[in-house]
Amino acid sequence: MQGLLIAFEGLDQSGKQTQAELLRDRLTQGGWKARLVSFPDYGTSIGEELARALHGERDYGPDVMQLLYVANRYERKPDLHRWLDDGLILVCDRYMASSIAYGEAQGLDPVWLTDVQKFLPPPALTIVLDIAPDTAVTRKSADRDRYERDLAMQGRVRDSYLRLAAEQHWLVLDGERAKGAIAADVFKAVASLLVSR
């Protein structure tokens, strides 16, 4: 059976990595083949360049940054297709919607940002963990990258995520709640997806 790709989206510190790991572990314990994938993938050549840019060693415009993020996903496209063909459930900590939301927040065209990613495997389910920008700051006060430090931009990113979620019928969960409550809602949504296959 063909695999599934499930994407977690949201502001930094919204709990994406935590929820992605919890979901992967629960799926594995339930007998499914699941794998965690994180973007940006800093282990690739383009990922290394992204890390430099995020920490101020490079000065790229918003369009170049988003093209690098997208290219980073395309670097892993063969792996994503192979894993899906092998029937794995891929749990992604960030995926295509991140470029759309962050790019739109910086004045880029969301249609262009969507179109440039059309050859990537689409998610079967996108889950947005919604938190206030102020919450992100309280969860991580040190070592914040250039995007994390810009609270006004974080607010625009959140608005973009919520607009996209309404248009695309993504699942939006309140990321301010206890992680166990969020994980229960996540698994309920994923379980119904698996049953309906």
C-alpha cells in the first residue's frame, strides 16, 4: 500500500517536533511503518547554506530564502517518493506550507510559492499547531534566529497559516494546550485517515 505524508506546520516553538515525534512513536507502536522527516534538512548542501543564512552569515532576500527552502525539499524528493512507495507513513516537521506562510508574510506571492512546489509529493493531511507569537517567545527566549526574533512577522505568518488552513481544509489545533491533549487530537485525525484508506 502506498504510504502517507502527514505535515505539521505552525510558528517556531508551536510543538511541531514534539507532536511529530509522538505521532511517529505511536504509529510505530501500533505496527505501522513510520518515519520522521524534518525540514529544513540541515544535513544537505542546501540545508547547510540555509543554516548559514538563518544565523546571519549570508544575506539573502526573502525570495532567495524561500527558493532555498523549496530546493531543500526537492533535494529529498527521491527519498520521499521511495519511502512512500515502500508504504511508510512520513511524519514531517514542516513541509510545503512553511514556505507559503513565511513567504507571504514577507510580501511574496503565495500562488507562486505553491506552484513552485507542485512536483513534491503532496501531504495527505496538514496539521497546523496554532500558538500566539508571544507564546513562541516564552517557550524559547535565547538563540532565536532572524525569523524568530521578528514578532510582527510571526503574527503575519500565523495569519497566513490560518487563511491557508481555512482554504485548504487543514486541521488546526490549539497549540497552547497540554501536549498530551494535542497528541490525542492528532492521533484521532490520523487514525480516521488510516481507516478510510
